[in-house]
Amino acid sequence: MKSQVLIKRYTQGLNNSIKSEEEFLIISRQLLDFQNLLSTQKDLKKILASAFLPTSKKIEIAKEVLANVSLEAKATRFILLLVEKNRLELLPSILEFLPILWNEEKGISTFEVSSVVPLTDIQKRRLEEELESLEKNPVSLNYKINPTLIGGLSIRKGNFVYDISIQGNLLRLKEIISEG
């Protein structure tokens, strides 16, 4: 629970510092590149997360690494802030939440759409039109493949899940049968 509050706080701070769509795209891409660097350089990730290394040394190491990559000043400052506060492990979650928060502030609803197989362009367009009609706002859809679904779709917006899958229908049927 505490980490969710921290993720939201850091994401909100970063989001508030970004002034344009172009800057948002650049900064989010650079932070994602840095996250990918940490994923491939396990030793660097361990060093920056180590509880035994003083924070000043971690910041020094992070500055050396960041000097070798071309990042905007805001992206660099944000990474150094996470290192300084020993919150670098939050970066993947921050990067996941950032576009949702960015869109939300622009009046765009973000949905996560899960399906067993990739949707066609026509299906995507139709789904987007339907959701825009329901929301009465523009929408942004993030598509995921979920092999555990039997068929149909699962659509998530924040904490709300619209389950129109065969698996969801079977679970509802099971509940009805068990209730008598």
C-alpha cells in the first residue's frame, strides 16, 4: 500500500514538471531506456539498490552512468532523485502509471484491453469508438494478450474491470449456481 502512495506521488511530481506532449514523449522514452539499461546491467542495478553502499556513492555512480547517455535534464534529475531516496525500484511502476496520469489530466480515459488473440484494426477502431461513446471523452487503449482468457475481452479502467470474456461468464454462472 505504501509503495502505491509513493508511486503516485513520484509520478505526479514528474507529470507536473512536464510541460508539453513532446517533452512527455522524450522524457518517458528516456526513462524507459534507462530502465532497460538497468534490466540488462544487473550489476549496476544491484549496486544502485544496495543497502550497504552509502547514498552519496550511489549518486556518484549514477552520475557517471548518466554522463555516458544523452538525457534531458529533467530525466536525469528524476533518476538521481530516485537514487537519492532509495526508490529506484519504483521506476517500472512509475513508467507504467505515467501515461495514464498524463492522459487523465488531458481528459483522456485510459483502458487496458486483454484478449486471447490480437485484435484486428477494425476491431480496435470499433472498440475505441464504443468506449469513447460511453465515456463521452477520448480514450487511449493499451492492448495485452492474456492466454488465460478463454475468449472475449477483459477491459480495465483503473479499479473497474469490464469482463466480457467466456471465462468471466462461466465464473458468473458458477456463482449463480452455487447461490442456489
